[in-house]
Amino acid sequence: MRKLSIAALIGIWGIAALAGGISLFPTVTEIILPLGMSYSDVLYITNTGDEPVTVEARVLGFMAPEGIPRFLEPQFDNYPFSGKDILTLEPAVQTIEPGDTAVFTYTLQMPEVLDPYGGRYVAAVFKVKPIASEAQVVVATQLASLFLINPGGEAMPHLQMGDLRVYQFKANPRKVILEAVVTNTGNLHISSDQIRGYVYITDADGYIVDEFPASTHTLLPGNSYLHQEVWYAPENLPSGTYQFHFALVLFGPAGTSPEYLFMSQEVELNF
């Protein structure tokens, strides 16, 4: 079993590690947990404010459409790769005095059988609020620690790309927007450290006019997002026919070949 903390996801997904006088560690945990195995560890919440707070802990599955985590209330959680039944948290409620740190113990229990087989995605969600008094309006803060659980074996991501579109921004014709729908059709998440993208612009004769790296982010199985890149055409670039080429490479574990995706779109640019 191998456990990794993926700090890059914090910036990519905008997960709050510090909010409202409260800090949480870790915010993201990626773990390989084979069928039938369990793993336990702790999460730390520190009260960096001046008043005592109450922390309520919940377990929620999550998806990440458009690359943004969306927590799923149990009654609406029909995501096939939700890990809501895999994670347990103790205790359910704690009071934290200013400057103190509370410890929440979690256990991940991978079942003997997964249906469908693949990764599981679950969050420890903490609702933090000051201890109420009659004179206060209580404002709660929510923090989350995400778990990306890989059962190993036949769990693999798979990329699909389509609906490539290139168009000029009406208010500024030299601002050119490239869009494509990117989907993970596999059964395991894709980390931003596994995928690289590039955009190439060529003229009517096939000569490269410009090229630049494309931004990528973590993508859960069964999730899609609208990938968008913005390119500013040079002031001396004349109107004419150009081709925009969008390339993605997904790297897998040792012994597997990278997965390449490539799409092109011919566009008439008028400046």
C-alpha cells in the first residue's frame, strides 16, 4: 500500500486549507488500497482564531465536474464511483479552544467487491461555527479533506476528447478561443501530474505560427469538463486560413504506453 499527499490539487481545485480562523491538514490524500484492505490515520484541525469553535464532521461522496469538487448529499449521491461507504470519521463533533488542535481519526475500508470496479472518491467535510450565544449571529465555515482511493489492478483512466471549437472574440478579433470537451471514460482519476497538453497553430502551408502548453487538472472517472485556451494573435499576423491543433498525452504506470489524443480545426481568422 502506498500513500501520497497531492499538494498540487489544493491549488488546482481551490480547496480551502485555511478559512475563518481554522486550518485543516491534510486537504487531499491519494492512496492505493487493494480490495479487502483498510487504512487508518488522522486529520488535524487547528483553531487559529480568538474564539472557541464547534466542529461537526460528515462523510460525503464527491464528483468534480468542470474540475471543481461538488459534494453529494446522501439522498442525491448516485455517482457510481462515490466512496461514501468506505470512509468513517471519529468523533462526530469536537469543540476547539483558540490555539488548540483537534484530531479526527479516519478509517478507509475497501470492500472485498467493487461494483463498478474502479477508484472511489470521498470527502471528510467539516462544518465549523463559533459557540453560539444569544447576542451572536452564527456564521459557519466549511472545510473538506478529499480522498482519492485507487484499488489497483484493472483501475485505469482513459481520456476522450471531442467537440473542438475555435472562434474569435467579437470585441477583440485577435483574442482567439479554443474549446474542447475532455472526458475521463476510464474507472480511475487522472492526476494533473499524469497529463500534459499542447496547442499548435499553423498557417495554410503547415508552418507553425505559434505554440504553447495547455493547462490541465485532475479529472475523476465519468467526469467531463470544457477545456478552454485563449490565444492572442500577433499584431502582424494577417487574416487568412489557420489550423489549430490540440494535443493531450496521458502517462500511465510502468509497463504501459502513453495515451495520445490529437484534434485539429481549420479556421478562417479575420482581423
